[in-house]
Amino acid sequence: MNPSKLLPLFLKISLPLIILDQISKWWIVLKFKQPNILVEGKKFVDTQGIQQITVVEDFFNIIRVHNQGVAFGFGNGSAWAPIVFLIVPFVALVAVSILWKKNIFEGIAKWSAPLLLAGIIGNLIDRLFQGFWLRGPEHLSFLERLGHGYVVDFLDIQVPFTNGYHWPSFNVADSCICIAATLLFLSAFQPEQKSGEQK
């Protein structure tokens, strides 16, 4: 795979998905009530908006959740999560770039690279900017408000036949990362191409 071909894939796949991800998240932020947050021991909440839109009864809802951690809410609400998970995306972007140059993304895996970029960048934008829109920490310093960064999750799925269990909420960027991971997994079962067959 020619390393130079990543840019066209980014423009055709990653960029539109990043835009879709951000538009959907900002619609949620502007439409839904701000979840409770604690700032210096005080609880702050925005009382405007709505809390849930039921799309399919007992199956699919649209909500607003702030996730400072990663998948399944790991690290959510901890003091270290906003800092650690602000650094990790930058490391991941460098890793994707290096692996692309090493021709790791071959076959169907080539589609995972732009999806990974879309997912990483989409959630990174949240962590960099969303904390500055919260009501409550306006008086805090720049770094402290940056530390309140979070990812907006809003897709809520109730898993059928589980007595009401809800899959951890997610967003468009998370979906991109999951699809990319699936493609990478499936690519492991593809027969290896000979060097002369690589495009």
C-alpha cells in the first residue's frame, strides 16, 4: 500500500465521518440537559432541554452521557482519566501513521485506517473542547477546565432478552473504531499477499 494514499482516504472517509460525529454530538449538547457534574464539591446541572428521546421502545434511545474514560466507562469520573485519555489519542494517531507506512493495513484492513482516524480525532475534539462549554466550572483556570473534558455519548441500546440491560452508550466515533477493529480482526484471516501483488 502506497503511504501517500492515506490522505485521499482521510478526505473521502475520515473527514465526512468526523463532521457527522461532531454535528451529532453538538446537537445532543445543545438539545439535552447537562448531566450533573461536581466542581469543588458543588453539583452543577443545566435544567434546560430534555433527557431522553425514545426511538424504538425498549430497544433504542438517544440520551446525553459524559464519558471521561474509555470503552465501557473505564476511568469515568476519576481525576487521572481526563489527562491520560487526552494524551492517548495523540499516541494512537502517531501509531496509525507509522503502521500505515509499514504497510500493516493491507486488504480489507486498509479501510480500518481512515475509520480509526475518524474515531480517534472525533473523540479527541470532544476532550479538547467540550469541557469549556460546561456550566459550573467557568471560574476555573484553562488547564482545570481542560481537565473537565469528556466525550459525548448518546446512542443507547437496550440489549434484547437481557431483562433491561443497556449496552454502554456510544457515539459515531466509537462506532468507527469498533468497525475498524472488526476489519483488522477479519484481515488476520486473509491469505498473505505476495509482494508483487500489493497495490
